[in-house]
Amino acid sequence: MTEKQTYAADGFDWEGLRAHAVDAAKHAYAPYSNYPVGVAGYADDGRLLQGCNVENAGYGVTLCAECGLVSSLHMTGGGSLTHVVCVNGSGEVIMPCGRCRQLLWENGGPELLLMTVSGVKPMSEVLPDAFGPEDLA
Ligand code: THU
């Protein structure tokens, strides 16, 4: 399957959402790794949300781009993420780190669709057997 076919498969404009992630990466503060990251997603009411990574002299304090995305989700009305794309400074799709997969799970659940390096996948495939809110019920 080619990349273009993957983007078109579910009728969603993945290329458009990726372009919003590329824009977000331009705001990254990544002086230590020199690895800008941008992320863009839609909330279930259609809101577009974006985030970029923000590094810190205390390296471990670094905020991944997805942290900004999730904060923006809650700041602008809450709800749940439905579609997400994460890119590096070259505009290439990257996989969210393990911690950020957990963030996406909390804020999108198993049905959130993520553009991955191997095509569009639901979070249930990206983070199988995830620990989540229902485990605390
Ligand atoms: N980074 C993200 O923003 N999201 C990820 O899912 C992977 C890693 C950032 C953190 C750090 O600023 C840089 O990429 C290099 O690890």
C-alpha cells in the first residue's frame, strides 16, 4: 500500500492534518535535542488542536508535543481526540513515545485514529492491552 492510498483509505484528510502538525513543529523549543516535534489532532466536536515540544535545561523536564496538544484540548473545551498526527522537524510522521501513547489513550481511548509510520491505526493497536481509566473503576 502506498502512503497516498493509506491517507485516502478512510476518506479523512490525513495530509491536511499532517500539514497542521508541520506548522506546529515550527513553534518547538528544542535547543538541546535539535529535534522539533509537532502534533495536530481533532477533537470529537471538530476542533483543531496542536502542540509542540518544549525542552528544558533540566532535560527530564522536557514537555513532549503531545503534552501541549492534550493541554490545549482541555483548555479549549475538553472532549476527546479522534484523529492525531505527530511529525518531526522534517515533516516526517513519527510515533509518539510510550508516555505519550498513554496520554493519547486517556484522551482519545481505543478508537482514536493515529497516523503511524505504518499507516493509520487505532490506539487499541498502538497501545495494546492499555492501562486506562476503566481499570480504576
Ligand atoms: N518528543 C516529542 O515531543 N514527542 C514524542 O512522542 C517523542 C519525543 C520530543 C521530546 C524531545 O524534545 C525530543 O522529541 C527528542 O526526544
